[in-house]
Amino acid sequence: MPSSSRAKPAAPVSTVILGTGSFAPAGVLTNAELSQRMDTSDEWIVTRTGIRERRIAGPGESTSDMAVQAAAAALADAKLAPAEIDLLIVATITPDLTMPATACMVQAKLGLPTTAACFDVNAACSGFLYALDTACAMIGSGRYRHALVIGVEKLSTIVDWTDRTTCVLFGDGAGAVVVGPSSKPDVGLLGTRLGALGENVELLYIPGGGSAAPATPESLKAGAHTIKMKGKEVFKLAVRVMEESARDILEQHGLRADQIDCVVPHQANLRIIEAIAQYLELPLDRFFINVGRYGNTSAASIPLALDEARRAGRIKNGDLTLLVAFGAGLTYGSALIRW
Ligand code: ACO
């Protein structure tokens, strides 16, 4: 049994993001390449989704490998050593193994202390916001000091590459943040709103492979272990729920939408982001958008975009950022951050 060396600081006033990092595998799959494999076209994909290309991890490149790369970059940005992390949460729907948690593999690969709490969160595309909120609450309790929160996916392993209605949408990647305590109540994670519409599970799910329908040769043959989605219904719900969640958190904090400097939305489809911008009456340039280069990377989408937005100078000290997500479950959430 490792001896616990966990610090017991007084409960901090708030939690701040101390660093961000991201990783995208080198393999690029363009719309033109997809068009050679199936009945689709660059024009169809770009017009309906805004996606031009996506990254695909190699066979030897696991979810935990990508998570480690993003986490190492976030630790370097935060100027913290792995030894200073006492909480690791990995948001993913594509764990290396069904059991144990990918967080344990990331812990070992990064050399985090054996006294660090490590677990996974499964909330699909809202997973990073669920994990971030959990980490901030745990740090806010005063019982943990520095958390690594990672959103990572190897969705290329769970899409049906013969189904043109879904496979063109998804990609692989990772993003990470380091979270720590702050004595300034008006800086850091100001608040979150999380929720779920569980009656809609079958709009977006993987029917086979779980305990309800364990893998059989027949289920494998039927492709039951890949993503099934009712695209039109998901689209409509995504727009409505993300808009409502954004309005809800703004109202909770007495803010108007035009006071947000940068919105970092879940990157599923450019048309979904455009619709939200329209409903919130915000210009599209207030949104950070990279869906064209990565497609939908589920739990990795927001932290990957957040890191790119910071590195591109789109988020500066003092800025107010709104994160808003929607995913399978159907889960949703929003978060407000003052930098
Ligand atoms: N290439 C060419 N044609 C296609 C393709 C394709 N890749 N995919 C579908 N089509 C065809 C359809 O077969 C259909 O043809 P038909 O009219 O002859 O039947 C036609 O294009 C229109 O299809 P629709 O499904 O009506 O297209 P739509 O405009 O709804 O766009 C899309 C589809 C892009 C999937 C859209 O519904 C969408 O983005 N939905 C939300 C998806 C999403 O965000 N999912 C993830 C959210 S949560 C998470 O991230 C896990």
C-alpha cells in the first residue's frame, strides 16, 4: 500500500486552469480520400458539416498514448511536474480497454504519484465538461491540489467505415488541462451547468459489446459495436440544448452573451455552431472553430479547441470564455471561465 502524502490544504476559494495542451495524431484523412472509398464527396461533407479532414491514430497509437502527449504539454504549460498531480480524470468513450480505466494507464505512462486518484468519465462529447466540473469540485473540497483533466478519443476504432452517414463526421485526438486552487474568487472556473436527456439514448449509441448485449460472432458481423446515430434528430436537439445551456449559465451569472470574449463549443458540425451563434445573437468570429481540421473528436473536442484558441492568442488574461457541449446520452453542459 502506498503511503498517502496528499496535502490537506484549506479549502480554496476557486479553481483555475493553470495550463492547457493538446495532441493530434499525424495521420490525416481528407474528404477526397473518403470520396475514393465510398459514395460521398468533399462538397457534400463540407456543405453539411464544415469538415474538410480529420486525424486518424495509427494502429500502435492508443487512446492513452494520445492522452499522455496532451497531458505532458499541459503540464509543461502549467510548469508543474507529474509528481505534483494528485488527481487524474480521463474523459473518453474509447478507452484502451473496457477494464481498467484508461486513467490508470495514463498515470503509469506519465509517472504520476501512486497516491493520485485516477478514474475515467463517460459522458461522450460532454465528457470533458463533466470531468472538469468533477475535478474543480474535488479541488474545491480542499482534499486535492492539482488535477489533470484529459479529453481523448480514438473514434476511428468505433465508427462503421461503411456507413457514410456517420464515418465522415468523426476523428481522433486529445486535449488536456491542469487545474489548481486559486485565492481569487473572480478568476478561474466561475460555474458549470451539466445535464442529460436520458430518454434519448438510442438517438446516438453503440448497441453491442456492453453487458446488455455482449459480443457474439453475430453481433460483430452485424456491426453492432459501431456508432449508430439518427443525425437529423441529434442535430435539432444539439442546437436547442446547447443554446439553452449557454443561456442558462449566462443568466445564472448575470451576464449577457455579448460579454463573452470567446465561445469554445463542442466541434461536431459547423452548421450547429452557426445556428447557436445566430440564436445567441453573437457574430461567428466570437466562436473558436477547428471542426474543419479535426471533425468531431467527442470528449477531446473542447480541450483540443481550448488549447488551440489559447495558443492562437484568442484567449487572453482577463477574458471570459464560455464552453458548451452536447453528446451521446444525451448529455450536455456549459462552463464559464475567467482567465
Ligand atoms: N455523403 C453523401 N451523401 C450523404 C452522406 C455522405 N457522407 N451522408 C448522408 N448522405 C445522404 C443521405 O443518404 C440523404 O440522401 P437521401 O436524401 O437520398 O436519403 C441525404 O444525404 C441527406 O441526408 P440527411 O441525413 O438528411 O443530411 P443532413 O443534412 O441531416 O446532414 C448530418 C447529416 C451531417 C449527419 C447532420 O444530420 C448532423 O450533423 N447531425 C448531427 C450530428 C452530430 O452532431 N452528431 C454528434 C453529436 S454528439 C457527439 O458528438 C457524439
